[in-house]
Amino acid sequence: MAYAAHSVKAIVFDFNGTLSDDEPVLCEIFIELFARRGRPLSAQEYYDQLAGLSDPEIVLAWLGRDYPDVDGAVAERVQHYRDTVADGSTVHEHVREAVRYAAERVPLAICSGAARAEIEPVVESAGLAPLLRGIVSSDDVAEGKPHPEGYLKALDLFGDVRPEEVLGIDDTEAGVASAKSAGLRTFAKTGTLDPHRLARADELIDRIDVELMRRVLG
């Protein structure tokens, strides 16, 4: 699907698996986290059932709705993630170039099911923090993806821009559902899930680069 230049007036990026090429890292961290809690998780189960959900929802979905220490489990996961990729290495140069190109033309934001404490060090190390209007993280919402609350909060960062003028880019079924329910045009980045699970998106893309940004922004 092609868009006329300048029809997109703002962009909201998901973080894990979208700006940050880190879904395999997350998968391994959750496998270790849940093994220590006596509920083993396979990589297939992670991608089939959990990828794209917020951190608290992943813990509740796998360890049970009555699990007593969700905050502790999430904090442990966030610290492990920070120890692993806080240097920004999971944000590839072609993604950084795309974000810089877009930031010169429209306001940008992040909407993620991850905690702010893990997002900020990565975007700062990658040099992207000054380019963002804001970050909506799991700390900022009561309902995680696929609920639209996060993307709706991201829309608020853009003032009077209409939802249909905003492009959301996500990599999971839950993220696409969240963005679409908030009224955004939505691109799904392939690589995390089988493409058929992303069919609700307006378009599937295989990478975020300057060529993509030039196509949607002119």
C-alpha cells in the first residue's frame, strides 16, 4: 500500500523487536526467568503465546493470574536486559538513520509493553532519545497491548494530529491490534512472528530504513 507524501504526520514505533532487534534476547531472558520459578518455557511457547504482551502480562500469563510477585519478576527481567543490551547495540545503524530522517520531518514517539527503565538506556545509547516526542511504556498504562491504551496515549503527544495521520510500526499480533484499535495506520515488521499472524496490518515490512521513511514521508 502506498501513501502520498506528507499524508503521515507522526510516527509511533514499538520498541522490542521493532526499533531494537532484541526479541531473541527477550526470549532467552524469559526462559531463564521462568525456569528459576519452576515453570519452564520454550522458545516456541514464547513466540506463540507471549511475544508482544506487556511484561506484567507475560508474567501473569505464564506464572498464573495469582502470582504474588509480578513486580519482582519484571524488575529482574529488566535488570537482566539492561545488563545485556543497554549499550544500544541492538538498534542497527539503518534503523538509527531511518529515525533521524523521520525526526527531521514529523514528531516521533515510542509505544512499548516494556518498562521505561529498559527502553531509555538503549535509545539514549543509540542516540535516539533527543529525537522522540516521548515514550509510552508499561509504566504508563493500566492495560497493555493488545489494548489500545498505549497507542492512544502516544497520540496525545502529537497534539491535534488525527489518528489516521499517524503511522504505527509494530512487530507482533498484539501490537498491531493495539495500534489498529487506536485508529492508526499500521505497518507490521516481520521477523518476530509468522507473517500470517500480522495480517491485520495495513502493510508488512521487512526492515525500518531510510528508504521506508522516504516512501511514507516524502
